[in-house]
Amino acid sequence: MDRQRKWAGWLVLALILVITAVALGVTYAATRDPIAQQSELRNQEALLALFPEAGANGFASLGGTAYEVTANGQTVGYVSIQTQQGYAGPVEVTVGLEAGGAVRGIAVGGSDFQETEGLGAKAKDPAFTDQFAGKTPPLALGTDIQAISGATVTSQAVVDAVNAAAVSVGK
């Protein structure tokens, strides 16, 4: 009798595991495409915020997360999305570069952005991001860009991402 109970318990546990695995698989399959579409929509919005004159069709992939930006048949710049390790996690930086290589603008954040409120989270603020406009990489923290007080690691991550973006598009 004890043996039968023991096997019955294991069978119930195995059945629960199989049902859970199937449910997770079905959920993943059902949400994979909508999540990818939302991610692509966020990327497109970030690209258009930096180069609105390009329109929705003005971005041609250079591979990975780098794009050539055209308007009226002319290359007007490049966009590269780079991720660097910040203090609390990954910091995603979308960098717009003019055709000559100067930074048009940047957007800091990303879906995994977890920098400390009041410190590293200030990397999203215009008071920090506006420093990059018009400057040509490579940039150095403390020389070209002033760090956020108390958030040097996050500030350096953003500078590193901007420099990596310039390299990724050959500028």
C-alpha cells in the first residue's frame, strides 16, 4: 500500500509538471510576436524622435541595431542603439549621429533600465542628455561630458555607449 501511494504521488507530481510546461509553452508562443512588435514599435519611435524628417521609411538597417538615415534620397545621419552596463543594470542608449559624425541627440533608457532614482536615473533627463548634442565622438567623461553627481558609473556607461555607437556606424 505504501508503494502504491508513493507512485501515485510521483505520478501526480509528473502530471503537474507536464501541464505547467505545456501552459508555459503555449503562453510563450502566444506572446512572442506581440512582444517583438512592441519592441520594434519602441525602436521606431526612438528613431523618429531623433530624425523626424526621415519618416517611417527613412531608416535602412546596417546590421544589428545600426541604421542609415535618409531623407529626400540623401543620407542625413545614422542611428545606433547600444547597451552598456550601468550601476544597477543595462543602460540602453539610442544615439543619433549627423552624416558628419556629430551627435544629433541621444535617448537613454531601455526596457531593463534600473538605475537608482534620483541618481543614475537622471541619465534620462535633458540636463544630462543635451550635453551630447553637437559633439563629435570619441567623448570623455569629465572633459567633454559632465557626470551626474553620485552617478559616475551610469554617466560613464552612457558615454561609452555613445562612443560605441559612433564606431558601429563608422564615424
